Amino acid sequence: MKSFYLTTAIDYANGSPHLGHAYEKVLTDVIARTNRLLGSHVKFVTGLDEHGQKVQQGAKNEGIEPLDRCNRIAEEFQSMLLALGISNDDYIRTTQDRHKEVVSQLLQDLYDRGEIYQAEYKGFYSTRAEQFLQEKDKVDGEWPEIFGEVTEITEKNYFFKLSKYQDWLVEYLNKTTGFIEPAHRQNQVLEFLKEPLNDLCISRPKERLSWGISLPFDSEYVTYVWFDALVNYVTAAGFGDESFENFWPADLHVIGKDILAPPHAVYWPIMLKACNLALPKQILAHGWWTVSGSKMSKSSGETVDPLGLAEKYGADVFRYFVMREMTVGNDAEFSFDRFESRYRADLGNDLGNLVSRLLHMTASYEQGITPTVDLEEEPEKKIMQLWDSTKDAVMDCFSTYQISQALDKTFAFIRGINKYADERTPWKMAKSEAAEDRQALQTCLGTMIESLRLANALLAPVMPLIHEKINERLGLAPCLLWKDDLVWDHRLAGKKLGEKTILFPREV
């Protein structure tokens, strides 16, 4: 059976992790955990892109070897994954032998089949973007800031016949609806492809750049960093092994919108086509985090330390905020006030207070034992109907990667539980000695406990540690399969609950 193979862009070894890196990994992790809960065997891969001119220059400036610099940065990124609860199954580094072997094999095959040729190039080069440029790349006669310093060079290099496949790619995108999500990103790629493609320079002379994978057919050159990096997804799937067909093609590839075109939506599909490999089933391009309307960047000084937030508030609080705040595909504005507001309102007031007061009431009124539900009156029917509609809507949102909407609907249900309690007023019924009030109290507590169990199951992909803590108080193991755990069945009747807990302290 083919696994659900899920990949992210591999981070570039040219700096420390920032909010954008953290968001992409959390988003992909939520998708991975969702698919596991749906019963899929998931292979989730992320990693580090380590070659290229910027890495070589950075190491030289520090007076160390490029690999030593990459080892340090790899440790930073892997520490981030651990701190944020990312459940990746593999971490690929482009300096690993397994990757170098695949890059060399694919390059040699393309060269042998005439897909790569040597030619002299004269033109403009951006060190920051590590790519050759043309006059058409200018905006109002100037090079955009994203290219940094641009110089004019003349040198002999090897080129991949990218232009040969332009018509094929346009046809593929036109007939493959949903290949790139959101849809307007696919339209942007088609717009990009209205201009003729140049063949892709896939080498750099070693006299200018030594830090890279040597071309198998000419040891005087190293592989262009994008050609090297884009092969990692095939490497991690086990190219050349019998297991490769269990993983390839990738089911979903998650990247930022800034590296969609040309790298992942033009270079990569054409490379795969030329190598006689299937294309990924879908590419999901997410937006940027902004501060005061501008993209976060090291150069502007506008950055957010994701590990600092996770350390202060807990990884799950950070995960909740970034998933709730950004609609996948759009940009989102970061502010500490907004972060604090989500923490206090959604998590503290809606979820935290529900868990705390429910455990307290059950301990006070029922000796901590979940009561049996004997009544099914209008309030119970309403909350059960709300659950049915919530479950279906949330499943639809998760299936289309609309995590923010899934959380919005889940927390609407959580607020519905609190509203149900306010209507039933169990604290008033507990003061009555009447048999019907006693029965109504037990029904109320049992219904609330069952509702909390179900709501908590929906939180499992986004807030796995909080989910585990709540389930522990309910006497349950963490959810494994939603088909088993999203059924309203009052399975906790007669079970002993744990003690009251404060999940989201007011003072942090």
C-alpha cells in the first residue's frame, strides 16, 4: 500500500530558524497528524539545503569550513522541530551521501540523453538569489531588492533544456486543476509561463564555487544549488530502492509562495518530467507572516523568535496561534497583542475554563465519576446536532488544508458546550434534592464530558500535548484513529476522571 508522502521545502543553511520556517513545519505536521488519524501510513520529510555560494561565503566570513557551519545550523533547525512537536519521519541533508549519489545519477542520465549541454553565458548574476538574470527581471529599470547585488559575468557552464518542456508544462497545468493550491497561485504560474523560458544553467565553475556536488561528467564544475536541492524529495523517497514506489510520487508538497515560481512550479516539474519521474500530486503554497504590513525579514530587522514564544507559552499554544491566525495561502499579520488575545480568549476562557470547571463539578457533585446520561431533552438534542454539523465541517476543512477554519468551527463547538452548561445550570441543580434535578444534573455533566472528549479529539493534530493532557484527565489514551474516536457514544460513563487542572495559566 502506498504511503501518504508529505514534504516541505528544505530550509537553506544561511541563518537561524524564524517564524516562517516554524509556521511551514507546523502546518505540514498538522497535515501529517491529520492523515495518520484518518488511517494513512504517513512519511513526512523535511530537511536542510546546504550547498551554494551564500553558504560558502558565510563560512569564509566566520573562518570555518562550510560543513561545520551547516552542522551548526542543522542542529538549530532540528532543535526547532523538537521544540515545536514536529513529527517528521526523516530529516534529509543535501550533504548526505545518499543525496549526492541520487543527484549524480540523475545528472549523468540527463547528460547521456542529451538533456544537458555546455555553452558560454554572458549576463547578469544575483548572488543572493543564486541565479542568472535577464533585463526583463528588472522593475522600472532597476533590479528588485530580492536580488541584492547583481553583477555581469561571462563564463562557460552546463545548461539543462528547460525551454524544451515549456509547452508541455503549460498544457499540464491547464488540464490539471488543483495541482497548485490555492488556485490563484496556479494561475500566477501560468502567467509566468507566458514569457519564453531560457534553458537552466545547472553548474558553477569550481574556481568560483567549490561548495557543491561535483558534476559526474565534468569534475571542474559543481551542481547549481536549485538543481541539487530540488532532487532531495526524490532522494528521501528512496530513489533507486525497491521501496521508492511506496512513496513516490509525493502526495503533497508544502512551500512558501516566494519559492513557487520558478523553482518548485517550473524547474521541479520539468526536471521530473525529463527524468521520467511522476510529478507530485499537489503543491500547497502558503503565504508570508507580516509585521505592520511588511514581510518579516532579517534585513528589515522585523523577526519573531518562534522558540522563545514556544518556551514561554508552550509549543501547543504557538502551534494553535499560527494555525488559527493564518488562512492557508494568504498572508497573516503577527502581533504580540494578537497572540496574547488568542491565548486569553480562545485557550484560557473557552477551552481552559471548560476543562477546569467540568472536572471540578464532576469531583464535587459525582465524586469524580462520569455519570450516565438518562435524559435526552431539547438542550441535549441541540448540542448533539451541533456536534454532528461541527464534525462534518471540520473534516471538510482538514481535508482541504483550511486549518484556521477547522479550528474556528471546533472552538465554536467548545463555546457551544459552555453555552449548554449556562442553559442547564448544573451548579443550581446540585443544590436541589429533587430526583428530577438530580437526573438532569447527571445528564448535564455526562453530556458535557462526552462533548469535551469529542472536541478534544479534533484538537489532536494541532495541539497534541494539550490533547494528551485533556485525555489523560478523562482517563483516555491519545486518539489514534478518528473513525473510532469521533463517535458520540458516552463511552466514559462510570469512569473515574482526573483532578482539576489549569491548562493555560493567566500568568506566564
